[in-house]
Amino acid sequence: MPFICSFCHDAFCPQHRLPESHDCPEYWRVQARKAPIFGTMAPPDIRAYAGLQVHPSRSALRFSPTEIKHVLVGIVLVSAVGISFFASSVLWNWIAMAAAVVFFTAGFIIHELAHKAVAQRYGMWAEFRLDTFGAVLTILSAVSPFKIIAPGAMVIAGETTPDRIGRTAVAGPSVNILIAVVLLGLAQVFQPWLLLSAMLAGAAINAFMALFNLIPFGVFDGLKVLRWSKPVWLCLFALSVLVTWLSYTSL
């Protein structure tokens, strides 16, 4: 077996000489070298940040002027889908519908900002960027019965490790579950007549966002979390299923 893996330094036959062919424990280094940007989308203008290392900080989130513009447009697009979705629902009043749209939009935005917060905490560059194709799909969703919310995503770049990738990925679904639990709790304890339906709808949507994003496939957060820690993924996925079931049965 003449081939020595340059990452784990073990010997392998020609068939298993590549790191991805022998389950190399250091394969994450290969992935980091090939794709230092691990956001769901990486526009050409982001490539310059691939090797950027920002000093870790516990301070508040840092936004660039460009990112603020993208975030604001994303909020408008997601809110438009929310208005379209809830306008056809039997909500009791306009106040409830407005609140439901806020919970709907907040679930998406806070999910992305949670990724950003953890990534910046680890000293990585992280900014929200719109995606042209996703934005068009989101606009079409506002005027059609089929809803797809994908105006953009958090693009993250810099030196990283599997642990950091997993912790950054797990932040998004975790905040959605937290929002759903809080809204469920408020709805059960206070039962405000004006906002009860909005709270229950917001809880159901945020719980579903968490469940959907935890699917271990493709660019979803679930695959990154699963690769990092199977027990963490299993516990969080089971919790998202439970909260989703509780939310929809409470509607």
C-alpha cells in the first residue's frame, strides 16, 4: 500500500488513497481547503473573503452597509410572503394578522442572525446576502399558493473546524425552537384574545422552520449538525418534531 494520506498519514491502496475514500478523520481539512466558504451560497464578490480571519469578539453583531441593505430587502420579501399566506387564513382581526406576519418574518431573520452571531464569535466573516434566484422564487411565492422562502442566506468565510461549523449551524434551528416554545407558552398562559391565533400560528411556523432546516441533506443545517455530533442532531430533531406537533395541534 504505497499511498500515504497527507492528512492522517496512514497508508492506503490506490482505491482508498483519497481522504474521502477512507473516511479520513482529518477530512475536514480537505473541505476547508476546497471550500473555505460554507454558507449556502457564495456570490463571486464574497470569494475575496475566503481567507479572512476576524478577531473573535463577544461584542454586538457587526453589520456592513451592504449587508444592511440585503437584510432589509430580505425582510420585505419574507413579509410579503407572510401577508399573502395569512391573508387567506381565518384570523380574527388585522392586529392578529400583522402580529402573525411579524412572527413569520422574525423566524427567518433571527434564524440567519443566530448563524451570524456564532460565526462572528468564532472570528469568522459572516454576512447575509440575497440570492437572485431565491429572491425571485420568494416574490413569486407572494402571489401564488406555493410558498418558498429563500431570498438569501448567511454567507460565512474564514478558517474553521468541524466543531465550529456544527455549532454555527445548530444556532439557527435552536432559536426557531426557542421562539416556538415561548409563543406556545405565552398563548397557553395568557391567552390574549387579540393575539392568540397569531401566537399559535407563529409557534407552528417557527417549529416547522426548525424541523425543515434540521433535515440532514444538502445545504440544510441538519447535515452540518449531524456531521458534527449525531447525539446533538438527534436530540434537536426530536425536539423540533415534538414542538411542531404541539404547535399544530394547538391551532
